[in-house]
Amino acid sequence: MKTQSEKYIQLIQSIPFHGIGLSVDLHVPDLFELISRLNHAGLAFDYLEVFRGPVSLLAPVRKVIQKIHPLEYHADSLWFTQPEFFQTPWEKECRKIIQDTSILKSHWVTHECATKEIFGNFFGTYLPPLLTRMSGELIGRQSAFIQDYLFSHWEDQDVLPPLLLIEIPPFYSFAVGDLTLSHFFRIISEHSPCGFLLDIGHLYTYFLSSGLKHRILFESFIETFLDEFPLERVVQIHLGGLKVYHQGYQDHHGSPVPELLFEFLPLLLGDSRLAYLKGIALEVDTKEIDLILTEYARFQSLGAKWLDLRKVPD
């Protein structure tokens, strides 16, 4: 029987190298206006990751982008971090993922390792999971179930089913559990063949919310984190904005990207352990287009060396 790591290797090998792109919303800012402004500014993108939206808008996006750019998918409302997952409308959401990714011809589907709902109680933001072994094993098993469901119910013969990417969640003012975030994701990897999305901004909010900021420098934290985190599972990296929140920062894509995160990006991209990294994306949903153009130009420049080294024929 194949291990979860062997299953992952088999899945990831079918996904081509992507490059540098953007994670976008269909509405804010208007995606077609954003694409027009990017083209006018001479800022090319290799791919887009589109946040969950109505089918009536997804199909036109695929038509405009054509086949030269991959269109990946960011899902929502699939709360596999929770014990009551099978009492939620999980199958309806899985079928929407299948429908939408088939339209976009997506190679992967991203979902936050978080929830907005617990036992029917809704929250206005993502809540991170409990950082415990039991929680990590549960998330691993339930994400593996989702991946199996996507494969067993896939009908499009032209493309392969998408790989589920589990995204490091945002933290706001606390982190609960007896495990480090890196150890927690390693446990998930032991029970799931899914890939991971490493969000640099979310990682910084964990550093601030966990209390580590009072004991070590961010640079020291990053070194330890990367040594323990299963970097071979990282398929995509996100960089998004943060806004000031009390004595730290809160995840907020409409806000500017802090200078510290821009400085850290090339250091992370230079890590040779990111053997299966396929793409890096600037998250720009809810952000003003003028700010997007400025930040994306810098994002492209910082990723250029990595792109030159990694953009080889698959």
C-alpha cells in the first residue's frame, strides 16, 4: 500500500510549473479591469488563482484568459477542520468544486485550514484549528477523504481532477494547542496526500499571535519553522496584505504588504527543499488597482531569480 507521501508525489507530478501570478476575486476589484490595467502596465502574469464565485462569471473568465494561462481555484465553505464535518453540506460544496474547477481547467483547489462555522454558529472570519495531534490527524483524514471524493466523482475526461492544497490559516490574536504550526502540518501530511499552500502573511500572524514574538526574532522563528515544516508538500506560496491590529498585524488583503514580508520572500524562494513549488501568487482581492500594480511589479522582480532557476520544461 502506498504511503501518503507516495500518493502525493504521484499527484504532484502531473501538475506543470506555473510561475508568478495573482490570487484574485471576481468582483473586488473587477477582474477584467484588473487584467486590462496589468496588460497596459506591461505586467505579465503566468497564472491566476480565482476565488470561489458564480458559474455565470467563471466561464467568461476562462474564455478571456484562454488556454495560455492556468486558472486555479480558491474554494471556501468546506470546513474539514471540524469534528462535525460530515454533518455539514460538505458534498454540495465538493460538487461545486468539481463543477468550477472543470470550467476553469484547474490543476489545484486551495482551501484554508480554518473554519467560519462551528456547530451551526457562524463567524465573520476564519478561525484557525486547534494545534493538537488529534486535530491534525482529523484534518489529515478528512482532507484525504475530500481528495478521494474529487477523484472518484470527476467526469471531465480532458483534464485530471484538481489536487487539494491546504493553506496555512491566518491567526488574529491567539493560537491554541500544544504543537507548533510546523509540527501540526507535518502530522497532517502523514495522514493526507494533499499539497500545502504556504502563506507568508499568515505565517507572520502566527508568529505574532502565538507569543513567540516575545521570545525570539522573526528570522530565528523562520529558520526553525522551515526546518520542521514539510516543505516538500508546498505547491504554492502566497503573499498578501496585513493591517495593523493592536500591537501586531491582522490578515487583510486590501492593505499593503509589510516591508518585512517583501524582504523575506526571496530568502524563502531560495530554499532548495521547496522541490515541488509550482507557483507564487500575490493576493490582491479587495485591493485598490493602483496599489496592486505597484506591489505586483515588486513581487515579479523579487521572484525573477527563482523563476529563472525553476522555469524549465516539465
